[in-house]
Amino acid sequence: FRPYQLSLPLPGIATTMGNAAPRGPAVEERLTQPRRLVRQLSDLDSDRLRRLIRSGDLAPCFDAAEEDGRAVECPICFHFYPSLNRSKCCGKGICTECFLQLMPSKASKAVQYPSLLPS
């Protein structure tokens, strides 16, 4: 006897690996592409960026807003946004466009630190 039987897929519910999870709000297409970049990003993967924004893993590329009680200021560009990306280590916020510009490019070499040997 099953008191509740659900038929999947349900409207507004995404199923992944047999689990049901509520879908987030749809993101407008214009908010999936950066518009205020200071430098051109040659290795920006637009499709991957769009997927990360639509899945909620990265904040949308919001238009900068005037300061109000609900907006949060990006500490790098000093623009105000409805929400920011939060770092896992310290919880500080950064807007998506600043994140993209600070992210190391594939062309840049990784910084190598000299090994510390006991003397």
C-alpha cells in the first residue's frame, strides 16, 4: 500500500540519477554573458559559463545597480549586485565578471615556488 505515488517528471522538478530536486528560477539569456570585461578573455568558454550560471554554480552576470538595501557590493569593481559568488575558504563575495578576469587563463603558466630546503 502506497499512500502517495508520484509520476515523474513533475513540473518544476528536475530528476538526476533518480533523485528529484526543485529547479531554480530560469536565468535570462542576457545574464549568461559578461558585458563589462576590462580585458578580452581569449579562452572564455561561453557554453560552459552559460551552464554554470544556469545550474546555479555561478552567479548571473547582473547589470550593476545603484546602492540599495538589498544589493551587495563587489569588493573589486565596487559595483552593486543582487547576489555575488562566495568563496569556499573565507566566504567573501565577488561578482562573476571580476571572477572571470581574475581566474588564471590556460595560457598563463602556474606560479612555481622554490622548494624550501633545511640549511
